[in-house]
Amino acid sequence: MKRAIRLQNNLPHAYNRLGTILAHIGLLDRAREMYERGRSFQQNKVVSPSIVQVYVWNQEYELAREQIETWRADSPANKYPIYFAPQPAMMTGDWDEARRLIDQAHELLPDEPMIVSLEGVLHALAGRYAAALDCVTRACSNPKTFGHAHHTYYQIACTLALSGRLQPAFEWLERSVGTGFACWPFFMKDPCLHNLRGMSEFDLLVSTLQAKYPDHLGML
């Protein structure tokens, strides 16, 4: 992406894809910069809706809600805003809204592992651990997903961590990292992973990711 931008610096898709890559490796501020730079070359100067990843993983939930609403209005058939829509409600304790959006997502994307595993997180946050673990089983039983499986793996890690199954939770987190989701600042702040943060393995994972993905990687 950097090479493409050096060759032609007015490619919005290059900035936006670079933003997504940087967000996935924890360079959230640099990712935001790339999305903002890309908007200069977008029609109507609007920012890529994919910036919602930065907002959610940086816990900027009001900005995330606004971006998701705009995204869904502009692209009603796009699956990604359907997936992201319940998350601000879940993370702010608006259980009724989260349940409504999860149910809506199930109607639009039946048996989708990313949605089923997200429902597992919702159950676990509410203390319904049997229902949460059932969602883990259902998510693992379907190999097809519209997105990247690392988000399903991460949500399984969250569900298991909230349910007190710490070692398997950490192993699913490692699988998430190994398949492309290494957003360590989110790991440090996500309340769903609170029970893992006292583990020496968790501390080692985070420090390893910090060393592997230093801030200067996000600079053009």
C-alpha cells in the first residue's frame, strides 16, 4: 500500500486499505490518519466508512454509532455495518438495543459465525454463560463466513474469558492474532478480556505485538 501511494498519492482505496491494515495491528492513530488522508480524494470528501473499526476498537462509541448509521443508509446491503451495529450498544450496556440489532443481523445473515459468536459475547456479558457457550459451539460448526475468521476467533476468546475459561480463551486469542487480528491496544481495554489481563501469557503476547508493530510502521 505504501508503495502504491508513493507511486500515485491520490488513490483513496490505497489509503483506506492501509488504514484497515494499521487498525488490525493496533496502530489506531495512524489508521485514523490514513482514512483522513484518503478522504481528500473521495467523492464529496467523505471519510471511508471503514473508519468505524478505529472508533469501535478505540472505544469511541458515539462516533461509531454515527458512522454505522450513515454506512447502513448509504449501503443497506453491506454486511459489515450490520455486523458492527450491535457492538456500541453491547459495550455501553444497552442490552435491549444490542438484542434488537443482533436479532436483525440474524435475519439478514442467518448462521453467520461472526454474528453467532457476537451473540455469544452478548450472552456472556449478561451472565448467561450456557447460552454463550452454545453460541461458541454453533459458530465453530459453520466454516463459512463473509468476513475474516479472526473476528469470530476473537469473539470466541471474549466469550470464554467472560465465562471464566481462561486458558482456552487465551488460545483463541492467539489464534485470532495468528490469523490477522493483532489490535493489542483493544486487547488492553476491551472489558471482555478483563479476566485475561492478569495472565503472564497475555502480557507477553501484548509486549510481543508492541515490539513487532511499532508506531513508525504507520508512517508514510
